[in-house]
Amino acid sequence: MAKRRTIFDDGFQEYLTKDAILVGEPGIPMLMDLQNTEIPSGMIPFSKASRSDNKRQYIHFYMFDREFNCVLTSTQKYLNLMRQFDGVITPDCSMLIGQAPCLQQANTYMNRAVGYYLQRNGIPVIPNIRWSDESSFAYCFLGVPKHSIVCISTHGCINTAQQKAMFRIGLQAMIETLEPSAILVHGYMPEEIFGNFLLSCTFYRYPSQFELTHKKEVQ
């Protein structure tokens, strides 16, 4: 049953989820169904945002967790930076096959908690969806309103045949569960993963920083 968060102290970043509704057995914060998002004209990694003159982009966190850990522990310090941009993709906290479920649930929690806090402060937010294997499907989609714009990343997640197969299974589960109005894809979109979904879903592809740096051709 959904319940509201009550604040006792800020020892564990409680301010992020003030008045949030928690859903599911793990108690994942529910993002607000705000209608202030749009299809981004571009995306920029958090690590480059402070040096960018182009603010007509959404900030993303598709990088090593350590590179954006500061946002998870001191989110309020970055509000002014994030307000300068069109919006933010929620943090891409690691979800790994074989990783302890409690850690995966905690990372899902922080993804939504930061997003909820940014929404409360008027910043347009698009939820990043991350899963590991089938066991994560019980909680990795929690806290995301149906029929909204969502974002996923293939960068570093589809290097092997096993990873590609699992990504395709997760993509199908996400589509069936959330019924997104549009899916943003950071990274490559190989036919073997996305081909069966192209006619039923609307996708927008954005090159990864690796692609841009190495001047890879768009596939």
C-alpha cells in the first residue's frame, strides 16, 4: 500500500523525499506526473554541464557512479546548475546481474528520490529506467507514472550476446509495464534488440559521449 514519507532528520537525505508517496514492497518514491517535460533537443553528461554554454539540453548521468555520487549525497547543491538546463534525466545508479537485491533496490530508490526532489523544485525530469535481470523487474519500474517519456541507455550494456538478450527482455518488460509515450535511447540501437519494437513504440536516439568523442557513425 502506498504511504507518505515522514521526515525525522536529514541523516540519510530524508529531505529528498519529503511528502513523497512510497510504492511497492521496497518503498520506492513515486515521481510526480508533471506535464512539463519534452523530447530533449540534446543530452549532456553531468560532468560537462558546468562548462557548457548550450543550456537547451537535458543533463544525464550515464557515467561511472563515482562521477555523480556528489549529486546523490548533496543534491541541493546542484539545483542552480540543473535549473539552467531544459531538464534532467534521473541518475543512472548501477543495476548489475548478481548484485545484491538490497543494493539494486537502494539504487532504484535514489534514482527516483533525486528525480522527485528535482520535480518539487520545478525542474523537468525524465525517469531513467535501469534493470539487471528478471529478478529486478519486481521493483525497477516502480515510482514511474505510466504513459510518460522515459529514458534508457545501451552504452556498456550490450557488449555480449547474453547482455543483448537480457536487454531485449528488460525492454519488453518495461514497455509492457509502463506503456511509455516515448522512449529516449542513449547509445546504439541495434536491430536485434529494438527491431521488434520499432513499429509499436516511439524512440529517439542520442549518441553516447563515447560515440561523440570517437566520432562513431550512427547505427
